[in-house]
Amino acid sequence: MAITINVNGLRHSAKATADTPLLYVLRDELKLRGPKFGCGLAQCGACAVLLDGQEIRSCVTPVAAVMGRRVTTLEGLPALNAGRKGTSAAALHPVQQAWIDEQVPQCGYCQNGMIIQAVALLDHTPHPSDALIKTAMNAHLCRCGTHNAIVRAIKRAAKATA
Amino acid sequence: MTTSLQQTASVAVEEKTFDRSDFLRGGGALIVAAGLPVAVWPSGAGATSETPQAWPAEVDPSKLDSWLAIHADGTVTAFTGKMENSQGNRTAIPQIVAEELDVPVANVRVLMGDTARTVDQGSTVGSLTIRLAGPQLRQAAADGRQALLALAATRLGVPVSGLSVKNGVVSALSDASRHVSYAELVGGRLFGVTIPVQGSGRGFGLALGGAQPKAPSEYTVVGQSVPRVDIPGKVTGQYFYIQDVRVPGMLHGRVIRPPGLGSQLLSYGKPSHGARVVRLKNFLGVVAESEWDAIRAARELKVQWSNWAGLPTMDKLYSYILDTPNVQDAVVSNVGDAANALANAPRSVNASYTTPIQTHGSIGPSCAVADVKDGAATVWSGTQGPNDVRSAVSSALGFPLANVRIFTFDASGNYGRNGADMATVDAALMSQILGRPVRVQWSRQDEHGWDPKGPATVHQLQGGLDSHGNIIGWQHEAWIPAFFETTVIGSVLAGRTARLPSIHLWEDPILYNIPASRQVAHYQGDIGSAQNNGVGLISAWVRSPVQLQATFASESFFDELAAAAGADPVALRLRGLTDPRMIAVLQAVTKASKWQTRPSSSAKLRATSGIARGRGVATSLRGGTYNAAVADVEVDRKTGRIRVNHIVVAQDNGLTINPRAVKLGIEAGVVQTVSRTLYEQVTFDRSNVTSLDWHAYPIIRFKDAPTVEVILLNNPGLPATGSGEPSVNPIAPAIGNAVFDATGVRVRSLPMRPSWVRAAFAQQRA
């Protein structure tokens, strides 16, 4: 029986087996490029998506486990924000905009997980301190060393949504 | 080769969004701008209706069309053999080209790394892109402007001296109503112009001639902080990475590597999940229609390998290096009679420094797609050196070079030669064996285990002081077990050994005016290679190879001499420096950090319990780029934990193309180097690497990342030098010097882990 999942507001009937990690359904079936394969071990965070608003690691989450729940990927953030704020779906999520304004990425490969985690953080805590930002982001790895730029971008996004 | 590649698969990613075949038709008369948003424009292209016979063995640098295309809509494509590699080349190169052509920078795009379309400008390594390829592209653009002006002069009936250009429109100075656009002159057509060239791009020695480029004083685009064109796509999920490439009919492949470097494949069982086994001698993998099936089948396949245990034990690594015969000894520099000066110095200091094996640690494991059929290979790679990997694929497949075409896509930050080239050869081998397109995605364990490693090094230093505390003699010997080539593991396993150039040259100068000094390098084969037919712990470049290690040793040792002389570390450096640019960067960091002049380490200021605080300084010169750094650290005397709070770093790289991008790149590189200084060390047993994930090979996290202040000294009148590597060099010694300042303990080994620091405290108390 096909597993039906809800990704970025759209229903998708997955061809994959129930134990297939969500990441491969997102990338290989839905052709989404936001979530990245990084480790397959939930160690780095490159694969992160929102599941009912919480950050999860899609590389270790079986697709069957997200049935009946809302998955939001990097690609779905503008629409998520538009749905909440009544803004245009064409506009970027304020966190994405802050990432551009602060020119955060170097290679950019980890930034999917960083942005997803930042969105989850700001939804929960609209005005986090630097210390809280670092605690919230600590389980995401960046090889290039963009940590300071990320902290600046999260503070900028917090201001923008104030 | 028998038939054509006319049915060569198109890259399935976003086929509907744009038509790559139009974009790619560069070999013919027409090049059509695809009109893509720059942010989603991939490095290379994918679909081609060209046959392999149309792939040139080499792209001719003397043709202007090899460098530039003016499209019918007036937009411009610049072609380069260089890659993005994380640090902004995709933005800086259009700035350089737009500046010379007098077109809006937003109208210039860059196509990177397609071996049939872009000139070989050498691999994207060594912070050489802006430094060496920048002038090549600048000259090509200047020549393009000259060619366009000549066409305009004919069209308008006005001599070139009577013309001006603005935004890609040529106008008569005497009558502004007489004008013609670049698009009208050559849009969609070839220039057909030959330009003077000398030297070879492969050897980083290509020089173009022709028109006189602009003077830096005229620049309006170069030197501006143009927002990076790759960033919008990177924050929205629209950017193409090599991991996103999909080809119709493609199988998902996974490699299965031996447990020991020299293990032989004895037998294997039946694959699970409908997968197929791919095997050539010791080269083993599985392929499946679905990625998850390939992953599970690779994990579950029962394989028997022979034992191999030819590596030294890890605790003997450094003595093993000192005991191993050198392949080559080189005198790096020699001034005066260092041996005599040291023998007769009133005071002398000796010390040994060691640095561990380190890995690239790319967040995205390497990936490649290959379609090998009819005697030709079309390969999509995340390489930093498309022409290098083209040679490796050609050797591994037994194909002539001309029958291999490499398209490149951006990859996860590599910071040297990570697994990208190896995965590329893996994909090519699997596709050749199966006759179908194959995508090989390395696992985390593959990348941590089998990406070539930055070699461990050993340094022995001797310094002599006169009675006034002046340094009168200096000797630095370095042992570097990495020698000129990187072995491609898949090709070795398949019995078709291919190697890539990977010269680990120690070439950083002694910065100080010392009357007698000598630097000697001892190069060796890879660790364990003598025990396994030349294939040991495979080495390759990791960011600032050799110099990061050598500068850690030399700039730490300089501080040892300062301490022995009772001198302030900045003051003693300033006494020995003669180059005004180096003096300027050192003064910039001492000013910004409010450096307090005093000798290190002051026993009065040292905490004997709790948290000790200190600061350290270091300088470096790499490839013409000057750097200095001051680090502020805290050391927990109980746990031995070092915390780097803040680093001030200054850089003079001559002309800066994009100051904001450079400063952000330096900031990131400094944080990465703090990680390499404090945490990173590849572990191994007698058989192979054992640090196979992020727990076993930790890197820096948010809570430990220091803040960084970057000072960029503006020097637009001097040629642009590199930026990615140079600023990492003073970081480790600045931290080590700060630890000494705080505690009186000298750290002579990387990484500076708490256990080592605790042991040093115990020794200090004893």
C-alpha cells in the first residue's frame, strides 16, 4: 500500500518502502534539492526538515513515520510564512532573506539544516539571546566556518519579524 | 569509437526549467543565452547533441571564443576551467569580466569546468584562481572589448579613438545618437578572433596578451562588494550541487571498500534488495534502481577480504616518519652558515613540533555520475580539477583523453582534494562495467575513511640568540610524508592505477631578517605505502597544505625564542621584519587587539588555578598574501580545555575584487582553522582509518566558535593575490602562543586536546 505524505502542503503517494528514510523520498521522488544527504546518521543536520514545525533529521526518519503529519522543506518555507503572515508566497521566509542579507553561505551545503533549525528556533523563541542561538544550533555542523554569519542572520531575522 | 553519443542522456534535473542543449551549443556557430536566473545556473551543463568526435582534446586558449560569448540578448558568458569552491569565484570572475567589457555585472555569467568547452587554467587550488586565472580572464575580456570596438568602428564609420562604451553599448563620442550594442555586433555569433598566448594553463603558467586592460584606478565594478550570485539559490534549495544530478536510466551505485588498505577480495555473497554486484578485481560495489536499495544492499552484502595490517601503530606515527627513508630532501632556503651560527650562539633553543593527519571533512560526501558507452565517457563531477580528473578517468577506463568529457557541478566545500575525484572514477568504472549511467554517492564512512588525507608532519627547529636577545641563527627541518601524487583508490582496486598531481611543496619563506638560516624539507611516500605497492594512507592537499603545519611550528618556535630573550612577541617580530606590507598587517592586528607590550609568559599574570587567560600573535606570507593574527584564549587549568574567544586577523592581498566576500571567507576560514587546531585528528589502526564519522572526527560547533574581526588592508594598486588559504596559517600558532602566554605551557603538537594540556600542566607542576 502506498504511503501518502504531506510535503509543503501537497499530498504525495510515495513509491518507496515504508522503511525508506524520508530524505530519499524527498530527493529522489519529489526531486527536492533543499534537504541534503550528509551522513545518514543524524549527526550533521544537512538533511533537516520541519515535521509539524519541529526540526527532524530526514536521513533517519522512515517515510512511514511522517504519514498524516506536515513536512516542510527549505522549498516550502516561503509558503509556510505566507500562510501564517498573509504575505505573498513569492516572498522569501524572513530567515532566508536574512541569510541573503548577511551573505551567510560559503559552499552552502549545510545551510538547509541551519535555516530549518533557525526557523524552528524563532517560531519557539522569537528573540533568542546569542547563547540560546548557539545552543539551539549546536547540533548542526558547518565545515566552512559560517557560524558567526549564521548567528548574525538569526538575529537579523528575529528583528525583521518583530 | 563506433557510434556517436547523440542519445547521450540529458541531466534530468529541472529539464523543464531550461534547455541546456541550447546553452551548450558552443562548438557551433550559435550560443544562446538560456536566460536563467543566475542563482540556479549550474557550473557545467549536461545535455549535448554533440558527438564525442566534436569534443576537442584541448580547448584552445588562443581563441577569444574559448573565453567569452556575447549572446543575442546582450548577456555575456565567461568560460573558465576554474570552479566555485565555496569562496565566491562565481561572483568575482563576472566582476573582472564586466569591468573590462563595460557591461553590467548582472549580465555576466560564468560557465565553469567543462573539459570540452573551458580552457584548462589548472585546478582550483592554492588560492590561485583570482591570482592567476583572474588576469587571464581580465585579459580575455579586454581583448573582447577591443574586438567589439573594432567591429563598432566599422559599423559606425568612426575610428576606435572616437568611441566610448557604456553598459554594452558603443557610442560615437562626437554624436551620441550613433551607437551600436554588443548584441548587435556579435550577439549569438562567434568572434573568430585569435589572441596572443604563452605558457600552459595546466602548469598554472598561461599568459594572455593583446589589449591593455584598465588601470585599477578606473575600476567601478572590481573592488565592490557585489552580492554573491550563488547565495539566493543556496538558501532556497534551487542551487544545483553534484549530488542533485540525475540522468535518465541511471542506477544508484555504492562502493564497498576493503577493511585494510591492502586487503584482497576473497568472496562475496548474494546481494539483497534486488541490487546487482559490480566487481573488477578488488573494486567492489552494488547498484540498484532505488537509492535506498543500493544503500541497504551495500551494508548487507557479505564480503570476505584478506587481512592487511601494514600501517604503523598510531602512537608511533611521528617516530615512524622520522625513521622512514626520505624520497627527496630539498633545501627550501639557505642564508649564511646556519650550522655555524647555531653552534656558536651564546644561547640556543631546540624544539620539535608535530601535526596530525587531517581530513577535508566535507559535509556532503562525494558524488559523481558517469555514462560510459560506445567508447566514450560523459562524466558529471564535483571535482576541483576537471582536467586532472579527466586524465584519471581516461587512465582508469583505458580511453583516449579526447573520449572523456567532464562536466562539473559545485560540491560541498572540499578545501582541498577530498573524495570528489575518487568518486568520479568509481562512477566511471561502474558505468563502464554495466554499460548504463551510474550515480555513485559515497557514504559518510566512505568520505571519512577514503578521502585522501592531509599528511601528518614533523618539524625540528633550532634557534640561536646573541647576548642582546637578537636571533642570529635559525634552522627548520620538516618531514612531509606526501609526495607529488594522489592515488585514486578505485582505480588501484580495479587494477588500473591512476594518479593525480598533488605536489606538497614546502615553500613559505622565513619572514624575519636572520643572518644565518636554513630550511630543509624531507619528502616521503604516503604512510604505509612501502608495505603495499605504493598505496598507503593516501595523501592529498588540505587547505594550505604544508604551510599550515610549517607555520604552526615556525611561528610557535619564534615565540619560544622571544620568551627566551625576554622580549615582547610583537616587538621581537617587528625588529626582524623588513617588508612594509608584513609590518603593516602586524601593526593592524596589534592596534585592533589593543596589544599590551610585555614578554610572554608573565608568571605574575598567570593563573595557577581556575581559568587562565592569554593572547598570542603570529604572522604568515603565502603566495604573496600577507597575514597576521592575534588570538585571545582561555585555558581551564583543571580540565585542560582551551577556549578561543576572539581572533583578530589582518590581510593584505593587494587588489581585492569583492571585499565583503573576501572578509566573510576569511572569517569562515579562521573558524575552520580553530577547529583544525583544537579538535581534528584522523585516527587509524594497523589496517586503515578508524575515524569514520563526526563522533570519531569532531569538528568545531557553534558553542566553541570564536568571534572573528577581519581587517582587510586595501592595496588596489598591487596585483590580486589569493585569499582562501593564506589567512589560515597564523591561526594555530597564535592560539598556541596565547596558551603559553596564559599558562607557561608550550603546545608543540596539534590538535591541542584537553588531555594533552592536562598532561603538560602535570609536567609543569612536577
